[in-house]
Amino acid sequence: QVQLVESGGGMVQPGGSLRLSCVASGFTFNSQHMSWVRQAPGKGPEWVASISSASSYTYYSDYVTGRFTISRDNTKNTLYLQMNNLKPEDTGLYYCARAPRDDALQRQFWGRGTQVTVSS
């Protein structure tokens, strides 16, 4: 059974940092390109970042480039998202997706999500 369990969300002030984690099981993690997707209240899902199976390539949306870093540890079956200089518009539910960028917005590939709130 495929499972993706996100953690690390919370409330932070603008300019702050958070590190999200996603522990994967039930599939061959080290062969799977992975992504992060977010959904703000009242809006559709938005792709955030993707990483290739061996971490050779990373991709970021224009909104997070230079502030967020996606990484993975294949020995721990874990995906990470380091988020720095957070802005109120980064608020939303963040989902780990077992999919490359092109398929990342399909809900069947997501975990349950972790809430990130950026507010003063």
C-alpha cells in the first residue's frame, strides 16, 4: 500500500523558515521522481518543486525559486522541502506527490498534506 506522510508544517512569521518532510512507503522510492504541490485556501493546486530519482535534477516554480530547496534521502525514503524567507502568499496545504512535474497536480499521487501558515 502506497503511503506518503507529510510533516513539519506550522505557523511562522513572514521571513521565517520551515522544513517539510515526507516519508514514503509502498513503492520503490529511489526510482520515483517526486514533487511538492500546494493549495491555498479557495484556490486550485499549484506545483512547487520537483526532484529526479537520484537528485540529479531539481525544478522550481518561479514563485519559490531562490527561497525553497527540494531534496531527498533515498536511504530514508524521505523527501524534504526547505522553505526560507516565507511570505504570506506561501500559506496553504503542502502535499508530497509521487510524480514528476507533469503529473504532480493529479490528486491520486498525493499524501494527506501538512498545513503551512505564514502570518504576523
